[in-house]
Amino acid sequence: MAHVLKAFLEPKSIAIVGVSKTPNRPGHLILRNLREFGFAGDIYPVNPEGGKILGFKTYKSMKDLPKNIDLAVSMVPADDTLELLNDCADKGIKNVLLVSGGFSESGEIGANRQMEVVDLAKQKGIRIMGPNAVGPVNTSNSLVLHFYPMGYLKEGGVAFIAQSGQFCCPVMEHVMSSMHLGVSKSIDLGNCCDIDEAEAMEYLEEDPETRVIAMYMESIRAGKRFMEAAKRVTKKKPIVVFKTGRTEDGLKTAASHTGAIAVDDTVFDVALRQAGIIRAFDLDEFLDLTKIFDSTHIPKGNRIAVITYSGGIGSMVADACGEFGMKLAEFSKDTIEKVKPFLLPSTKTSNPLDCFAVGVPLDINDVYRAPLAAFMGDPNVDIVLLCLMVNKWVWSVDLNHVLSDLKQCQNKPVAAWVIGEDTLVREQTGTLEENGIPVFASPERAIRALGALWRYHSRIFES
């Protein structure tokens, strides 16, 4: 039996109820996104005036639609949702995305209205995503049901689940454009009146395009099912969770936003650990962990080799290693012999490897290239961190040359930190990340992410 989310992420036909002819209204934006990104399924806009919107034939009412459409997307006001569900049932539509707000997030009246919607949907055999939901995205079939105007899609291995669409949409756009990550799916659950995080995880568990699941949560609706699903899924692919509502003010804000139910944060934290979920405590850590877990290379241990341009930076990295459970690797004799010819004669071949300790190397590119390649063959090294300084006047680095050998022999995770003039940093960061090397905003954040990567895979190895 097909998973319920298949109809929401892989529909062959979609009815969009309440499409506006006015540009930049939610329904209009959804229709535009479907057109602009080339969704190949059948689309049935519904607007009382009929005619055409964005070139699509528009139906005056749901009674005019063909039967058994896979998915209905509703922009109708909250008070009209019961009528919408009855119309869907008459047309054999079993899956409904409720975009509109005015439900549990709006107070007692809205919460009662949401309960009525849930009861009727159960009677009619209809599954609901939302309400107060932005809509899912599937980059593999160009499905974009966001009413957020998207610039472009980049396919990749990151799947987002969120209880807040306006969190999910800009974050997804940011990771695709600024972090050079690709996205497989985005699932905004809104108020989670029916379909919840557990079902979203179950769908993504079997999704071949998803390597890492990144979840923004404000509460847990079905705790037992969530835990059962998480324990199973985390054995196959990592789950990173960022949950707000850790403080009294945070809980109040979450409740007013999606009607989230308060959850004791200490209990929640213990539950996540038991399920094997990696928890992030702020947005920076959430995005860092998402980035490192999208890496295709798996560390066999926690011994790290560090290439740096400064002894001070090396000390910072050493402290971070101690804090986040990493160990500085001891280079093998073979590695030392391979690296020495590219360093100034009096440079120590110790870890961290300070390539600029006694002066500027004769060939800055080779002083990075040679160690990177040597570390791939060193049995004492499990992970590599490259700390790179860029300067357009003196220390200009040709990353295509630096990475030339690594492309042929990379078999371990490599992360980087780049500092210097902003334009060059952005340029070099883009080059590194397009070559599969994640770049972090500081050496400490890189080590923190790499430590989490190692702990996750060490648990998998043990189990």
C-alpha cells in the first residue's frame, strides 16, 4: 500500500481551490510556482469567475472538476473548510492540503473549528496536511506547492520537515543558494491536525533521494509513534532536530504560532538521544549539522588532521577537538615524507600542520594540495580540516590546483574554514562546496559538526 504522503509529494493531478487572479496572492503564487518549475501533472485551478489564470483553464466550482483528483490544495477561509471537505468527498478526493490559517493557532474558537475539520475528515476518509501550512516541495518532479516565490530549485540529499512554513521556505532557499546544498523534499506540516512528523519521517525513510532529514519542531503530537519511527529511521539516515520552546517565553510563542502543545524540554532531549536523533540548539548549529550530514564520506574514527596557516588557529582547533570529542591524529612516517618537500625546511610536520609557521611557502597551492592528498592514504587519519586564508595581493590560492589530487583519492570527510577578504571568501567557499567540501563559519563550528558526524556513525557501527 502506497504511503499517504505519496499523494502530497508525488501527485499526478492537483486541484487548487481558491486561486486568486491577483498576483502575489497565495493561490496565484502556488499556481505560478507549478508553472514556472514545470510540474508535469494535471492542474485544476478553481475560481468562481472561471476563465483562465496564468494560462490554465479555471473551473468555477469543485462540482465542475473531474473525479478522483489526487490532491486538493485549499486557500478557502477557515469557516468554509467543512464545505470544502464535503465537496472533496463528493469528487473522490482523499488528500487535502489546508493552506489557510484561523485554526488552533488563533485561539479557542479556531481550535474548536480544527477539531470539527478533523472529525469530518475522518468520517469521509480524507487525510489532511495542515492547516496553516505552506505546502510541500519535491525537487525530483518539480512540485512546488509553496506560496513563497522560489527563485530556483537545486536537487540534493537534504529533506526538511517543519511545523512552520515561513521557517522552511526561506531556509530552504538559503541552503540552496548560499550553502550550495541540494534539497530533496520540503514538508511543512503546519498545525499537524492529522499528518504528523512520524508519517513524514516514515515517507522519507524509504525516499532514495534523501540522505539527511532536518526537522524544525515546536512540539510532538504522536510521541510513541514518533519515537518508534525515529529509532528505525536513524539506523538508515541521520535526523537533525531543532526544537524551539525551551523557555517559558518560547513555549508561549510556539503555542500562538501553530497551536503547539507544551513539551518538557528535558524529557524531549532524553527522548531524542534514545532515538538516535542529533539535536541542534540554535539555527547556526542546525544548518551546520545539516551540511555535514549531507556529506557522502563516512569517518572511521575521530582522529583529525588539521592544515592551517597560523599557530593560533591551530590552538583554537585543538581546544575545540577536546570539547567536541575529536583527537588530533599522529601523522604516519609516510605522510611526513610526502609533505616535507613542500614545506620550508624548518617547518615542523606536526598536527595541526602550520604551513606558514616560519614564513610564506614557495608554492602556496602545493603546500595545501600535498597534505590533503597524503592524509587520504594515512591510516592514522580519519577526518581532515582545512583552515584557509585568502588574500588577493599575496596569498592567492588556486583551489582547482589544490583539489586536483583530492578529487581522485578522497575517501574521508574533509571540511574547511576560509577567512580573508569577503569577495574572495565567498568565491573560494563556493568552489570548495561545489566540490563537496563543506565550509563552516569558524574552526570551532567545523569541529562541532565533524564531532557530531563521528558520534552518529560510531553509534551505527556499534549497533
